[in-house]
Amino acid sequence: MTTYRIAIVGSGPAGLSAAAHAARLGLSHVLLEKTDHLSDTIYKYQKGKHVMATPSQLVLRSPLDFDAGKREVVLGTWTEQSTAAQVQVKYHAEVKAIVGTGDPIPGSIMKIVSRKRDGTSETIEMQRRAPPYRLTLTNGEDIIADTVIIAIGTQGNPNLMGCPGGNVGHVQYQLDDPTAYTDEHIFVIGGGDAGIENALGLAADPAQNNTVTLVNRTADFPTAKDANVKALMAARDSGRMSILAEANTTQVEPGYITLETRDGEVRARCDRIIARIGSAPPRSFVEGCGIEFASNDRLAFPKLSATFESTAPSIYVVGALAGYPLIKHCMNQGHDVVEFINGNLDLKPADEPILEAKLAGLPNGPQGKRSVAEWLEYLRTSVSILNGMSSLQMREFMLDSTVRAYRAGEVIFERNAPGSSLFGIAQGQVLVEVNPTDSSVTVPIDAGTIFGEVGLISGRRRGATIRAGSDCVLVEISRNAALKLMSQVPSAAREITRISTERSLLQIFKSGLAPADLVDVIAASTVETVRAGQAIIKEGETGDDIYIIRSGSMVVEKSIGGKSVFLSYVPAGSFVGEMGVIDGAPRSATVRAAIKSDVIRLSGEPFRALLASRPQLLDKLRGEMASRVSLNNFIESKKDSFSSVVDMYTGVANFLVEQGVGEATDVLLIDEKLCVGCDNCEKACADTHDGLSRLDREAGRTYAHLHVPTSCRHCEHPHCMADCPPNAIHRGPTGEVYIDETCIGCGNCQRNCPYGVIRMDKVPPKKPWLLSWFLFGSGPGPGEPAYKWSKKHDPAYAEKPKKAIKCDMCSGQSGGPACVRACPTGAAIRVSPEQFLSVALMGRDGN
């Protein structure tokens, strides 16, 4: 029986690259492939798929060529070059077990004859670290090898749909040929690269007449390549396919699919489901080889050294199974692992120069300047959310993140600044300025933890100014990188959730609480997503859970005289349900989601124990409870004498929620009892914005005396920002959502806005000086809409490109929004969520 120097399991990009490099070095090797062709994962890509060669800045070390191109071309190149390199491939060779053949021999030395690239050879002496391994194939054949490289990837172990009916016949987990399907309603589940590429392939040819919908559980596509996301949006914009974001499959039936969406449940015709919802390492096989995993999480990866060696000596793991899914990364690993096996332990990874540049500005460690590997390990072990990553994952992670040193006193970000990145404190301490009027009142955050999670989770602007309390080193993680980290590293997602929950409770409840007080409460808590209209508390039921509104908003209703009466609006950052903990009585009202929301459910039992140890917190909750009981009693007592008022109160409240109040930060309201129809508001808006008004007073809906015109709500999570190719939409320092001059007029924001407050229009000319208009009639005059003037007097106006137009809250204008300042009767007001109901229902004078 032949003993090979290296046995390579799996002929994907990593395994094939390793075999080609072993052949080039003259090392005895065998490449074991279970199918009759190379690189089965790429072979199973849909026909005609464009394979990307990212990251573009990364040097390719593999002896095999790889450039972006069609799947067929890539495979053809690899087959041709591996044959020319005399790669020893054994097909139909599926490995079912890998076991050691005996005990290691202490002090034993093995001699390796290595052929160099220049044709000469040398003999290298190495100590045998492990016995040879026996690889048993499913056909009964055995292979003996001194070292083993496992490069089998994860695609053979796909995640399955877990909803009822998920195993019906029209659900499939792979798409071979997108041209094989015509006249079908097809749902592609999954917003990663595989799902996006499958959806694009199915929708590519209009002649196939497929109705294609891609379903993604979030609004973002953090694990997909940027080029794929742009292609997806272009396909949607052209009408070739649809995207259903923030949606989950709840049931599959023959011919139908049911989904939970942001706006409620949807049941749709469905002839075929392509489920591309990721995959997990084949844990049973890998652990059977004696290899340990980083954790018990299903998605965890094997423990590996910097040279890819696993916990089983002389068994190496590379490629997607090592946590590197990109082809170029995999091919470099295949090259590098053979170099390591061949004794070149000083080889630096191909991304070393990129990471060196990122880390160049960091201070030297106590023992002198840290290497890249030392810095990455220091960051990984110092920041709690990074602890669950392998050293190899850290390298890829840092390519998408930044790290820098801050001097004591330096401001990291300011209160109300826009931003959604997350910061990890690797070294030092930062200070949170909790009092907006006194910067000396601060709360410290120490090394090891994170900050900035509010912007990441809720999309709100920064809630406080944070500065360095001492010299510190911070890792800044972009929103996309943070979402990717949470989706791929379960321990990171749990830690971010734990920290954000702890801080939410400390901020909301205060009462002298410390993190140590909340350990048991947080351990029993869960974060849940609630669809619009879904009740988290139902009137009359028993229960003692408390709910923290993490994002979104809730409305509280009570049944009085057979009618559902609106009691209050509960924005993010508030809590409900304290009555059940304090008095144990049945729920006195129903609490339901105004929009899709995230809540933190706190179990009653540990929270009751917390109240027993913290009487000041109990007093606070009793105060909240008393005010709510008082409101309940007042409404109940007036149900007969003021039934019409109660009905109007409820009707107006529900109307406001329907008009987007639940996710707004600023809304323009017009009291029609005061409005005289002068249109000064529109004229003032036009005068402030180069003659083009952002406001349509007459448009929009009205309930009773309250009118919501067509004007931006400046949402917490702006729908318009979700897909802006030039990134031209921003949130300003006072919360306004505005569009800058880089707008390309694609119209995505207009299509994404659920409230119809964005329109596409030609940019009007600047208004002339008043004297120029008066003497020469040049340009639109005072109060005259510039676009109307241009249509009449500018022949080239019709050819000008359109751009997106929306309210920007008159950002930068002294005195606030022009529409409000120009209203002669005070009918026009702009209000925040906390003011909506009091303004609409009680009157601005409080009566």
C-alpha cells in the first residue's frame, strides 16, 4: 500500500490549489474527490454563473490561474492546468473515516526530499509529529498518508427550512440550470451570494416568463458581495424580479408559500422554492477525525493554528471549512498549507501587507512592536464579541474593519451625530457624557466591551458624546461587517444582544442599578421580533413578563363597551407589562406593535427577585403603574358621557399610526380648523429650496381636523436609505434625512418610501436677484414655482435629468422649518413622536 506524503480531501479551490502546489514541489500526494469531476461546489453553480475574484487587492499565490469569469471557463482552466501539473487525482473516492495508524514516535526524524521551482532539490529533516493516517473510502479502499488536508467545504451540509411543510416536493436547495424553468412563480429564500445569484439567473431572460421573488430575513445583505447586491437592485428596478425584505417563511403548502413580512402575513402562489439559507460544517465527520471545534454552536468552525493545523496533529483544514468562503482566499490557503507542511513556517499570509497598513498607526506593545499576528490575537482576545472567532476568521474580519489609537480626551463621536458602526474597546477606557449640559458628568466603559450598539440596532443617531477616558485602542466595525459578524459567529451575536439588553435596562430603569444586579434577569431574557399589529400583551390574560421596546413602537388599547379604545403610544426605549409583576392581576390592556418591532422579553420571576432587592426600582414601577391605572380609570369613567370623544381619540390615534407615526421622528401636521388654504407653507418651502417645494399641502390623508400632508417622516429606519447606489441619502445632525447632490436619479428611494413623500423632478434653476427679476424678468419671481417658470421659458428644461426631491426639515436654516414659520394661523406644526397624540388630541395649549 502506497504511503503518500499528503492526502488532500476535497478538490474545491483550496484542495485543488494545495494539490497543484504539492505537484509543483514534487511532494508525494493524492487528491481525493468523491465525484467524477473537480471542484464539485463550483461545478454545481448554475450554468453561466459569473464567478467573482474578490478581494481584488489580494495577491493570488496559487499555481492555478483564477480570474473573474463564467463558471465553465474557470472550471475548464483548472482542469487543464491541474492535468498539466500532473496532479494525482482519485475520483469516486469519498472518505468516510480518518484515523491514526499508531502511536507517535518520540524523537523520530523524517527526511523529506523537496524539489524547488528552479529544478534543484534539497533534503529537509523534520521530526515526526504524528503517526500516519489511514483514510478509509466508502468503496472499502484505504489510503495511508503522513499528513492530511481536509478541504471539503460546507455546501454538502445545507441548512434546511424549518417551517411547517418545508420538506414538500417543490422545495430544493440547489439550482443547476436557471433556464430549465419557465412560467413559474419562484421564491428564492436567502440574501447571500448564492440566493442572489440564483434569483438573478431565474429572472435573466424575460422569455422564460418566471415571476421571481427573493426573500431576505433582514433589510440588509451583509454576507453578499457588493457587485451582487447592485445587480440585484438593478434587476428589481427594471421590474425583472421582486425583493421581499424583513420576511420569514412560516408555512409551505403545495402551490403556496406563507411569509411573515414587515407589514403582516402574506400567502402567495408558489410553484418552486429555491432555499439558499446557508450551510454548516459537517461536524460529525470532522469530529470523528479527532478535530475539536471552537464551540458547540452548529455554525462554529474547527480550532486551527495559524498554519491551519487542527487539534489532531498533522491534519490541516483549509477553505470554507476553515471559515474562509471566498475563492481567492481558499486558493491562497491551499498554497500556504503545503508550504507549511513542507517546512516553510515563516511564510506570511497573502493579506499581510494589507493588514500591516491597517495596523501601522497602533502603539508598540510592552515587549516592542507587535507583529500582525500578535495584534490580531490581542484584538481577538481583548474584545468580548471577537472571542469566538478563529485567528483565520480575524484576518478576513479585519479587512472590513478599522482599528486606531485615540489619545485621552479625544472625541470619538458626538451626541446626535449620524452613525451605525460598532466600536470594540481593545485597550483603555472611554467616557460617555450622560448629561448634555454638563460634559463632566460621565459614565466609563472599560476595555473588553463595546459601544455604539444603539445605532447598529435601532438606526438612531448617536445618543451621547463619547470620548477617550485614557489612551485607548478601538476597533471600529462598519454596520455591514457587524451584521456579517453576528450572522456568522453566534457567540458574537449573543454578546452584542447581552450588552445591548443590559444597557437598555440600566438606561430605562436607572434606580441605582448596576450590571451585577441584572445578571439573572438578562440570562432569562429573549429578544423577539413582533410583526405589525401583533399583540405582545392581551387584555384579560394572566402573565408577568415585562417587555422593553428595543426598536419600533407599540400602541396600548383597552376594550370599553365592546369597543377597542386607544390609551397610549409607546415609542422605542420604553417598557410595558410592569403591572403583572407588581400585582399579579390579569392584564388590564392590550399592547400591540404599531410597526414591525423588536422587544426584549424579561421573565417575571427573576425580575420579581430584582424588585425585592431594589425597593427604589419597585417604587419607580409603582409610579408608572399608578399613572397607567389612572388613565384606565379615567377612560372607563367617561365611556358613557364622552363616548364620542373617546371614539375620536381612538380614531385619530389609529389614523396617525397608519400614517407612519410609529416609525417617524418628525412629522408635519396641519390643523384644518386653523388652516385657511393660503399655501404659504408650500411657497416658503419652494423659496427655501431653489423654487421647488418639498411639500404638497393638499395631498395626504385627513382624519377629523387633522391632516398629514405629503412630507417626509424622517423615519428611525429610513426605507429610502436601503438602496441608494451613490449613498446620497444621509441623516443630519438634528435627525433630518436628506439627499445630497450626488443623487443619480435612479428612483430607488421613491420606490422604497411607503408614504409617497419622495418624487423625481428636474433640478430647478437658482432664483435670480430680486432686482434682476424686476427689471429684466429673468427667472421665477417671488412665490413663483421655479419648475413652472422653467416649463414655460426654458426649452432645454425637458431634457434635464431628474433627481430625487424630499423634505430636509430646512436643515441649516435659522428659525427651523420654513413651512411652519410661514403659516399665518399656526395650523402647520412639526412634532416628534412623543408629541403626536398630545398635539393631535389635547390641543397645543394643553386643554
